[in-house]
Amino acid sequence: MIYFLRGKVAEINQESVVIDVRDVGYELLVSHIDSFHVGDEIFVYTYNVVREDENYLIGFVSKEEKDVFMSLIKVKGLGPKTVINALSATTPEEVINAISSNNVAFLKKLPGLGAKAAGQIILDLKGELTGSKGNPKQYEEVYDALKTLGFKGAAIDRVLATINEPGATNEDILRIALKRLKK
């Protein structure tokens, strides 16, 4: 198992980077391709995917990103490529925040994740992150209420992604979101 790599970025492709480690090139799938530049000295944590028909490395710029990835691939129905694709549109902090606050609306907007996968993520990982289970429909219900009040979807998503109130009722979350949307 390759735990990390330290080397120079030799090449950048559409979804991967090639890291030159002492004249050996390692291709890594990464979540945020734009954070890499040819010639940069980098340190990346890795995860090696070995299956019957494929073998590839995934790279992470932080231990936290790898930890979130490792938690997400434990969720039924989520594979490594789906998870790394979903992480490309967010940060580990936002994912943890969404899980701990039952924000299905935020999770289902990530590439490759639908409502079913988002609900499953919260059901499987909520206890792991916070020690309690929650209602995975809560943020979806608040999202629908705000949409009914005339707010735009993108604005609602941005505000709901910032709310982390474990144990809050729908009304509490709605009240906080309305205050933030009016600013």
C-alpha cells in the first residue's frame, strides 16, 4: 500500500496528475485538479484501488480529505470514483458539516450523488461523526419551505451549507436560514 507520495508534478490531465517521484511517474486521480501546477513540489496522501479489472491511485492534498473519502466509500452504493468526483465540488469541512447537520439538500447537489445516496450518507455516517442519528429529510424540508417563499435554489444551498445545528428543529433551521438570506 502506498500511503503518500512526495515529488514534482510532471503532467496534468483532465482528472489526474502525474507525480514524478525519483524518476518514476505515478498517476493520481484527484478531486481539485486546479490546485496542481506543473513543476510544483507536492506531498499527497494516497489510496490504492485494486479491483479485478482496474488498478489506480487516488491522491489527497490533506489528511482530512482522505479521512472524509475513506468514510464515504464505506457507504453502500458509493465507489471511489463517485466519491472523488463528489469531493471535487466541495471541501471536506462542508461535507462533514452537511452530514452532521442532516443537510441532504447540499449532499444531493454534489456530482454523482442523488437523494438516495445523500440520505444513505447521513444515515451511515451521522453517528460516526456526531454520535447521534438525525432526520436526513430535515434540510430537504427546509429547502422546500424556502423555495416556496421565493428564494433561489443556489442561494438556499449556500446558506444551508453553512448551518450546523445538531438537534435543531426544522423551524430553528428555517429561522437561521431566513436571517442569513435577508442579509
